Amino acid sequence: MLDRVIGLRRRRAREEKSRGASEAVDPIRALEQRVAHLEAMIEGLQDAVHRESQHTREQLDDVRRRIEPGELSRALSRDARERGL
């Protein structure tokens, strides 16, 4: 990600040089735009991490439910009946 940010900055610097000093982008505005972009990326990452943690939590809850003694006993009995044991 750092390479991407550095690449974008270098590209913008080249574009500013080609446009000339009179058309140069305000440095404060450029920084504000970059920070806004980074904030959006971080929010997206936070959302993805949250979704993944929710999914993992649900899977663990399901495993815990399945290995409870009563549930495990029922599953083994059902399996034995289906196999004819």
C-alpha cells in the first residue's frame, strides 16, 4: 500500500511540473484529499475485519454447540441408526 501511495504522489508531482506553477494544486487541499482517501480505505478495512470476526465468532459458536455433551450424544445416536449399527 505504501508503494501505491508513493507512486500516486510521484505521478502528481510530475503532473504538476508539466502544468506549470500557475496551475499547481494547493498543497493543503491535496493533503486533505489524500487524508480523506486514506480514511476511506481504513474504514473499509475496519468493516472487512469486523465482518470476518463476526463470521469466525458464528463458526466457533456452532462448533461449541455441536460438541456439547447432549448434542454430541444425539449426533452419535443418529449416525449409528443411519449406519445400522
